[in-house]
Amino acid sequence: MSAPQLVVHRDKELMAEAAAARLITKIVDAQAARGSASVVLTGGRNGNGLLAALRAAPARDAIDWSRLDLWWGDERYLPEGDPERNVTQAREALLDSVPLDPARVHAMPASDGPYGSDVEAAAEAYAAELAAAVAPGDHGGVPTFDVLMLGVGPDTHVASLFPELPAVRETERTVVGVHGAPKPPPTRISLTLPAIRAAKEVWLLAAGADKAKAAAIALSGAGEVQAPAAGARGRTRTLWLLDAAAAAELPRSLYPPASA
């Protein structure tokens, strides 16, 4: 796994705009090299802020949206169209504004879908969808995501992997049902750390003073069970994208600029 690199921006707006520009470049490069690109989206204010910035970016038209696969790192297990679902928020922020191929938008199941209240069955179905997209050379039962984005919670959670809960300890499955999450709703679906670590690049997004302690803990040698963000690493690159407020408690020794 790659060592974390940091990029610190003045504020959350600049962070979102710069991250959107960075993502456009990654997608265009992947499509030029391989014909398509694969990205894992995250929810929350920073993930949705990035998507809104991407919608507003003139360079978004450089992307061939029909050759982009979108996946999710986690989802709230709520009915289809619920405003709290990550996919609902992503559609409002960006997806309904660009010409995606609907077959390549891989939303996680909803609680009013074919699996009903059985979140474990829903998680297994998403794992099977990921496995069906695996190509030669991919690792760990999932496609090789070009970029996998994660918001960092104030408690250091990423996706729906919360400190000390069973999901963060999972070493075999790629997708799990989450019960008893400490923030509502309590029932969720999440990629596991093994699936996250199959990505080429993992980007962790943190903006705001409420994320400062979590960033400091995760980047200061904490274990992944106690601080799940510490275990989120990409195969070739792990990039922390922060604003100044979220970086406020980091020692200056952690500030070397990331390579382009």
C-alpha cells in the first residue's frame, strides 16, 4: 500500500474545485489509456461538494461520460429516492446533469428493493455486481478503481466503517451490511478495507474544523480498527485532500507536497 500524501487548500470551496479538476484529469487519462474509467463516489458534504464543483467546471466536457463506471463506497439502507441516500444526493449534485450510461451507474440496493430489510443479502448482491466487473489483472474480487473517494468522519470513519465495529475488521468479503452505526441511519451497506485497498488511488476528503482531530489521529500511526481512515490506502497512491481547518492539528512534518 502507498504512503499518505497531503494537499492542504485554503478553504473547503477551493478544495472542492481543485479536487474536481484533479478528478477530471484522472478520468480523462484513464479513458485515453484504457478506453474507460472507474470511480468510487462518496457522500457527505465534502463528497457532494466535489460533485457540485465538477458539475460547474467547464472542463467536465473533456470526460466521455458514456465510458465511465460509477460505484459507491457505502450507502444508507433507505428506500429508493430517499433524500438521505448517497445516490440521491449524487444525482442532484452532478449525475442528472451529465450524459452517463445508466448501465454503468452502479448504485447500491435500496431497502424497498428486491432484498427488503435483508441488508446482508443486499450487500452480497453488490459484491456479486463488483465481481462480475472484474477484468484480468484486477485484485481482490473487485474492479481496479482508478480513483476511490472517501469522506473522513469526525470519529475517523470512512465509508460506513466505524471504529471498533465488525465491518472494519472484515478481511475476506468486499461488501458488508452494517448494523448499529453510531450515526443515523443505523443500517447501511459498505465496501470493506480489502475492497478499498484494491483501488489504484484512494482520496480522503476532509474539510472543516470538526475533522481536524480525526485527520491528526489517522495520520499519526493509529490502527485501522480504532481509526478506519488510517487503513484506507490505495495501491499506487493515497491522497489526503484537506482544507486548512481540517489540517490545523497536523504536525508540519506531515505537510510535504504531493506529487502531481
